[in-house]
Amino acid sequence: MPEGDTIYRLARRLQDSVEGQQILSSDLRVPRFATVDLSGRRVSEVRAAGKHLFMAMGLPVVDEGPLAPAEVILHSTLAMEGTWRLHPTGARFSAGPAHQIRAILRFRDVTAVGYRLARLEVLRPTGLTQVTQRLGPDLLGADWDAGLAVTNLLRQPQRSIGDALLDQGNLAGIGNVYKSELCFRARVWPGTSVAEVTDLRGLVDDARQLLLENRDTVKRVTTGDQRRPLWVYRRGGRPCYRCGHTIRVETQGDAGRERWTWWCPRCQPDGSPA
Ligand SMILES: [Zn+2]
């Protein structure tokens, strides 16, 4: 599942392969941008912010005069199953059926194909600002600000910590895996209100630390042990590695946006009678 560390690694792969390269042809398969032609543009920068991926593309090489289109940014998010894959130009695309393809960017040597993207849009720089302004501090960003993340979380003190951690407007980069794992590591039941979490700063610092530790590796580890990498995520019904109690799983969250949450009732007691 793509979380901040996944997007970070994806951005790095794209940086290595397409930054500085010219787009030979493009095919955006979302209705709003289906007629947009990016060919001739050169990718000036690829970067990740939280769970968002931005590809900035400079002016076409042939200058069309004062009305030439300025820089545009291709913005994508991956949600649960999306990804960008790099295929050698001319080779068959192999990461999913054609109807799941949302974007094709053909360069001389490689072709970048966006599969199952949750969101794909072409932005002007002002549109980019609107997107990034809605995001809280990026856990893997150079300008990470833990104090601001805590302040943001406390704006809705009655909200559950599990939900609040997923809100990219509070801090950017946490998905469902880290949400469950961070709550376990903090020994906090995910349904606890933000106001009741005693060491919110410690939890936020731990989030930063975990994403930093995992940003360069494919296998996500939160336990420090490669053989049993995660404490609770997708371990419902199985014994807790710390105390042996059965891990529980339930949906949690705002109506219509519920997400699965895993926790150990003994390590993370919810305060209700057993
Ligand atoms: Zn336990």
C-alpha cells in the first residue's frame, strides 16, 4: 500500500529515469485531461510530498512566443493500488490490463505508465500551490516541522487519533499501515481521542523516524525484525508479538470513509471493560 515512504522511493526512481528528459508523446486517460498533449516538454523536477507525486514539465523546446504555455505540473496520487512503472520504450506494458492505465509518458529510453491512479491532473503552478497548501508538514520533507504537525492534530481534539493521523492536512505521509503500527508502538488504542493521547509529540516524532528508516527499503519494518516486520497490520486474530493476546481488527473512521484498523487490546487498552 503506498504510504509516504513508497511515494518517496517512486519519486527517486522517476528522478533517475526521466528528470531532464523530453517527453516524445503523452496519453492521459482521464476525461478532463484527455486532450492535453505534453509532448515536447521536458521534465524539470519530480518530487513527492506526503502521498502526492508531482512531475514539473518545462516549456516545449520549440518556443511558441509570448503566449507559449508556461510550466505545468502533472499531479498524481496512488490511493490503494496505484503505481507508476517504467518500461523500456517499445516494450510491452506488463503491470496490469490496459483499462487500468491512466497515463503514458513516452521518453526516448523509457516509458512511464501510471496504473490505477486515484487522481491525475495537470496543474499550473498556482494550482500546485493550492494542493500543497492543503497538506500538513511532509514527514519526509526537508522542511518537516513536528511542532506544526502536533498543532494541526490538536485542531480537532475529539477526533480519534487513528483518523487524525490519516488526515494529510495534519501531517502528510501516513497511510493505513503506519497508522496501525504507530498506535501500537505508542501503546495507544486507535480510537483514543487526540486530546487524550499523552505524548502526541512522541508519536509524531516516531512517525518521522519510522518513515525515514523505511524510505530506502522495499520491505516495511516497524518491529526491528525482518522476519516479522509488522506488529499488528493485517494480523487480525493472530497473537501479539509482545504479549500474546489476539490482535483485533475493526473498521474505524468517519462514515463513508471507514478504514480497517488493527490493534492489540492488551497493549493498547481502550478503557472499556474486557
Ligand atoms: Zn499485545
